[in-house]
Amino acid sequence: MELRPWQEAPERDGVLLMAPHELSAGRRAEVMRSARWSWVHLTSAGADFIDLAEWPADTLLTRSWRCYAAPLAEYALHAVLTHEWRRGTPWQERDTRSAPAPDAPPVPAGASTGGGTGLWGAEVTVAGWGAVGQRLATVLDALGARVTVLRRSPEPGSPFRQTSDLGRALDADHLVVALPLTAGTRHLFDRAALGRARPGLHLVNVSRAAIVDQDALTELCAAGRLFATLDVTDPEPLPTGHPLRSLPTVRLSPHVAWRSRASDAAFADDFATIWATLADPDSSADLDSSDAPDISDASAPGVPGPAVPTPGAPAPAVPAPGPPALAARALDAVIPGVVPPTSGRRARAAVRALLTPGRS
């Protein structure tokens, strides 16, 4: 495959690798208008940068759905553990204890462990069941946490407790937000919901700031009702003097949770996986019968890499999906990382054209 700047792309049937977070809305529109793209792959795990209502149905849109799951889950785990041990650590550079009396026990009954209580037995809600949520829930469960997964439609047979009830989700020691930003999740955790949260809840957001009512969260953290670890804010960065910057109940990081040793090019693996799936006649045999209409992306969130162009009362968190969402899930099972609306027929044709001799 020949890599070119987007300005040198062919007028039609090119493939675009785009890092939407690195472009303004105006520049993204300019890039999209510059050619009739057959396929646009986002280096981000979230598609909220794209106006799906205006997306051409004959252009395949995919995202890097998997490559940031490990660092995002690691960040969330670190945030939870740091909060648990916020009053101090159990270790010291050297043992400063006095020599015990001959008949004293080796460890006094009142010895301090640093004030942390740890994850064993902690109630942790993971909001979202994409690649990040699945990895994080597995790790938390292995460490003894009692994990509840907030999902739009719980599925039978899961090893984890599941709920679509916001009230149940917020009745926890920790809440990790790993949902995509869509019309259905914007301000999902609004003032009313946060006001019903368990006192002392620690909210970790590794997704998008707009999923949480930031003003309400700020007020509740200022009052000592809630704690927060935020990798995302609105705006980014926050203005000088914003209260979130100075609250002792809040920890901030500059949208770096996705970072890892391999993160700068990690999206390439997801792109290659999608390409191979589309190019394989066996794995894409059901595409034509799985074409899905417009719906909001219901998969996991994340953060991008570089841009490289080439050819109430307890209520459901999100409305239960109808047939369109089911159709989209069926399509997603065929093409990993697909973002509806996408035509399966067009998607497969786009890749076949690229594999034609002389065009690769």
C-alpha cells in the first residue's frame, strides 16, 4: 500500500486514516470533502467526532476499537487503587519500629496499614461493555472487587452482575466510565443521578467529559460528597482557576490514559484486523445480509493516535435497543470496529477494489 498525504489522494475509492482529535471540525470537513472515500478509519476508539447523521452510507467508517483497552484499563485500575490508598501507603523505606518486648506479638493489633482498604470486597461499577470495560471488569474481579456492569441491555450468562439501572450503578465505592459518547449517553450522569450516588463514590472517567455533568460533579466534589479522577474534561485543558484544578477531592490528568509504549501506532493493528476481515471471503460472507441503518455507536470509547491518511427513579441508563441496534450488533460481529451506518456490500467492495493488482 502506498501512503500519501490526504491532499494527494485519488478523487475516489481511497482509504483515509484519520486522527479526528488532531483536526478542527472545519479541517475534518475539508478532509472528508477532498475525495470520495471508500473507507475512513479513525485512529480513535470513539466516533463522537463524526456527525453520523450526515455520514454517507456508501462509505465504510471504522474505529480503533481494541488497541487502547489495555492502557485505559490500567489507568482506571491505578486510579481506583490510588484512591483506596489515598491516606498513605503501607510500606516504608526502612523499618523504624522499636524493638518489641520479649512477649509482644510481631505485629501490634492496631498497626496502621496506611489507611487504605483495598479492592477486596469493594463495590465497583464499570459503565460500558466494550473492550475497555471487559478487560477492566476481569482484572477487578481477579483482585476481589464486586463488579457490576452498567449496560443498556444485560445479557444472560455473564460472570458479572449487570444492570441498566443508574441508581444501582451509582450505589458503589467506585464508578468507572468507559462508555462511548452518543446522543443517548450525553450527560447520562446528570445532576439528578449524581445527587443519588452513594456518598463518597469515586468516579473515574476515561471516556468523554460530556457523559458526566461536569458542573454538578464539581459542586459535589467541592462539598466532599464525591471524589473524582478525570482524564477528560470540558474544555481541555481547563481554564486557569477552574475549581476542578484545586479541589483536594479531584485528581486530573491531561487526556493521557490511552498512552502506552506502543500507543502511537497501536491503531494500525486494529486497522489491519478490519482489512483482513473484509478481504476474507469466508469471514465476510454474511455482510450483504447484515447491512444496518443509522444508529448511534454502542461500543467502547477511547482516545486516538496520530493522523496518517492513505488510499431518574431507577430507570434504564439507555433505552433498550430495537431491531436497528440488533442489526448493527450483528454487523459489528462480522466487521470488528465498524461504526453504523455502513453498507456491508459497499464495505466489502471497497477492500476488494484496493486489493486489485496495480492498486495496492
